[in-house]
Amino acid sequence: MDFEIKEKKENNLLERTEVDAIVSFDGATPQTQQIRELIVQKLGCNPDLMVIRKTEPRFGETKISVIVHIYKTPERMKKIEEEFVLKRNKLAEEKKEEPKAEEKPKEGKAEEKKEEPKEEPKAKEEPKEKVPKEEPKAEEKPKEKPPEEEPKAEEKPKEEKAEEKKEEK
């Protein structure tokens, strides 16, 4: 793989260096982790402070456009970059809640739910025999056909004028 920098820009306001580069490769498209290792080698930066923002393969070519942000501090990186980008770069830990504590109440609820459906069919059968269900009425009004438009008042005098002219001739 070959690495070529198109643009390197210092962004002092966000305390980062923005790198726009092209990665050339042979064979299959490299994974993001492989591209990450190549950039760390070529730029000599700390991998914990580097975020690959975007990788865009070029159609029909063995090149990938890459946008990389290299931060000066991890606090600044976590504050600016979105969480999904950090997860994609494996820099953020996924929040895992204790599944054991949640599973126990769910099992108890599942047992209760299993008992309820047995009771429901009996309750449903009785109303069907006694009273047939009425279908809920739709709130929408049926569409009425628009009334046929009568000729406008302006058109009538023109017709009358035309008839008068014919009578005069």
C-alpha cells in the first residue's frame, strides 16, 4: 500500500491536524484498521489520538480517499468527534449495562405473560357469541363528487351578444 498526502492543515481552534490523503493498494480493498496502521507508520502519530473520519473508495481504481483528524489531547478528541466515529475507530468503549440484572425481571414477566394468553381466548369467545363486533367507523368522510360548474356570469352575456348579432344579420 502507498500513502500520498493531498492536503495537511493545522486547525488550532479545534486543536487538531486535518489530513486529506489518498491510499493506493493492490488486490482487495484494505480494511479501515489496515489503513489506520499505514497512516500511523507514515505520519508517526499516536494511534490513540487519530481518527479516520472518512474512507471513500474510488470506483474502478485501486485508490481510497481518506480524511484523518489527529488531535493533540484525548479530551479534545472525545469532546469534538461524534460517538459513532470513535466506536468505528475503536477508540470509545461501548456502554454495556448489566444484562444479568435485566434478564431476571424479564423472565418473571415472561412467565406472567404466558399465563395471560390462556385466559384471553376464553374471554374473547364469550363476547362473540353474545354480541357481534361492530366495525369501527372511519372518521374520514366519503369523497363527494365536485358539483358541475355552471357557466360563469361573464360567459352568459357573451353568448347572448353572439345570438343578438346573429339575429341582426
